[in-house]
Amino acid sequence: MKKEYRTMGKKSNGKIREVTEESVTLELPLPIAEIMLGMPQAIEQMSREVGLTLMTAAMQAEGLKIAGPKGAKNPGRTAHWWGSDLGSVCYDGQKMLIEHPRLRGKDSKEIPLKTYKAFQRPEGMRALVSRRMVLGLSSRNYEEAVEGFLKGYGIKKSSVSRHFIKATAQQMREFLERDLSALELCAIFIDGIQFKGHLLVVALGLDLTGRKHILGLREGATENTEVCVGLVEDMARRGLVADRDYLFVLDGAKALRSAVTRMYGSDVAVQRCQQHKRRNVRDHLPVEHQEAIDARIRAAYTMKTYDQAKQSLELTVRYLERLNPSAAASLKEGFEETLTVHKLGIADLLRKTLCTTNPIESCFSVTRTVTGRVKRWRGGEMVQRWAVAALLRTERKFRRIKGFKEIPKLLVALKKRKLDGKEEAA
């Protein structure tokens, strides 16, 4: 008789394969197969039942500690059992009905159970609701998506919305009070983003290990100086070290440049976003010239040295002065600050990250995906709550930037630039 055997292995595609002698196929009797198919659901239901059973046991244990065993005579007891009542606890992202014991003291006043109060706390449910909605579940579909083995409530659209509002409001308060003193940053990106009809000015920091951190957010009707100064001063209030050498990567707004200068001095290193500059120049050109001119500017920005890039851009400026003076003026405005990363001699990989405010744009591309299903926006406070919730989720997925090994060279270049500036001033 041939010996049948089965071995399990993994294919390169990650799927399980089954090896049998002479391609023997194992067939299960129908009742056993049905039982096995139902096991995951049964285990899930059992785990939920065990959870509520443990809650009941915890409340009973607290009652025993306070009032002693039911029916036992104890003249010295300070409380006695007073039956039970139906109440609710927050469990598995919803409210569940549960029977809880009641106790009364000698003065006939009810003694609240600490365990029952703890199980009623909505913080866990709020965190779960917030996480599920940020992941893409809408309040309208929450009730259908949350499967409970008992009759759950508190999962209607209005209730879920209230939980989400409270959770994200708390999240936003914590975010706006984040301590920044422990961060060792080398570069700070600041950009104004149009989001759901509101302007949000966002700051993002790059630390010495190449990891990114969301530093702050401000809302304003326009990207004006007051909004930008408020953001920069708020970061300083929360511990951002002011006397360190930073490279500021800005979107080109004069208000942002003014705010950074006011806080960090006129000699601060500023890199104007090359992407914004290219976009501004395109907007001045007729459609038939946009691609060709943009290709010339892009090629100049990808050149390795400052002299090469500057020479190429100057040729483009002279060409544009004949073709379209407005486009030429746009390219000349802030011309030198678009080449700061070239002046510092930053290598290609790191320069690609530091030459634009695209890291912030990338954050908001994820944020727009998360918030795309929201149909009605009720003012700036709602916009900020959603933006913060989505940005924090994006932050957890940040990876180290390409070229992070070149950051020590960036620090040396910033220090040398500062010393050279002091010598010239002297």
C-alpha cells in the first residue's frame, strides 16, 4: 500500500501549494466541510461573547469586593446587592447592551461601579471610529459595516459623526500643541495648499536621519503675512530651535519669505520651489510654447553645478524676453533662490527632495483621497479636523527620503554659508 503524504510550502507568489503522491486529492465529507467553513465566524462570535463575559465577571468581582457574597450574613458590611439593570458598554466600535449589578450603601444611595464606568468610556470607540473613517468608511455606511453578534446601537450616522468629531477635535488639539523641542531638523518645507475651498499653510520638517515630520498647520483666507508669521511663531513657541541652521523650502509666496526672514533673519537659506517657478512661467505663455519652455527650465534645474544651471536659465530668460516679456520677468523673479540647492553643492538624490515643496503636495494627495467621499463641508474647523486626521495618518507611513546619507554634507554647507555671510558683512 502506498503511503500518502502531504507537505506544505510557499511559492514565489506567496500562495500555499499542496504536494501529494500521485496527485491524491483529499475530499472532506460535506458536514465536516460545512463545519470548517463556519469556524471563522464561530470563533469571531465566541471572542466577542468572551469579551462581554469578561466585562460581566469584572463587574461581579468588584461587587463582591464591596458587598461580599450575595445572601451571606455579614453584619460589618457597608453595602448590599440591589439587583441588576440593563446598561451599555462601548465594545468593538459600537455600544452593546449588558446586564450590570447594582449596589447600595447603608444610606440607600447607589454605589457606582468603577469597572462599569470604565467600560462605558467612549475613548476607545472614538479612536476606532476615527481610524475607520480615515481609512475610507463613511458615517452613512458605518452601521452596515460594523457586524455585531448582539443588538448594537450608537452606530447610526449621527452618533458615529459625533464620535468622529470629538475624536478628531481632540486629535487636532494634541497636534497643535505638539512639542517640537526634541526634533533635530535640517530642512523645513512650508507651502500653502488649497483644500476644500480653504487655504491651509502647512509646515513639514526633515530631521537628520532623513525622516519627515508634520510641524504645523494654519488656515487663512489668503496666504498673507499674518497667517505665515503665526505659523512660524507657533512652531517656535512649541520648542523649534531658532538658532540652528535650516534650509527653508518655500512655495515662492512673498508672505512666507517675509515671515521666515522676520523670525530667522535676512541671511537665512531659502530654496524657492522649482516646481512652482516652472508653473508660474507656464501660466504666462501661450499653449503652443508651454511644453518647450518648460522642458528648457527643467533641464537647467537638473544640471549638476550652479554655474551650469545659472547659465542655462539666463539663456532661457534672454529667449523669453523676445518671446514673452511677462514670462521672462516671472523667471527672473527670485531667480537665485531657485538655485540655492545648487549653490550648496547638494548631491542629486537629496537635491531632488529639497528643490521643491512636493513632499507637502504628496501628503495632501493622500488627504484628498481620504476626504473625497465627504459631501458637505461645514466651515474651516471641519476642514482642519479632517486635514489633521489625514495628515497624521500619512505621517505614520513616511519613509526616509532618498539621499538621506548626504544630510551631513548639507549641514556642513549650511554652516559654511553662514560663516561666509558673516565674513562678507564684516
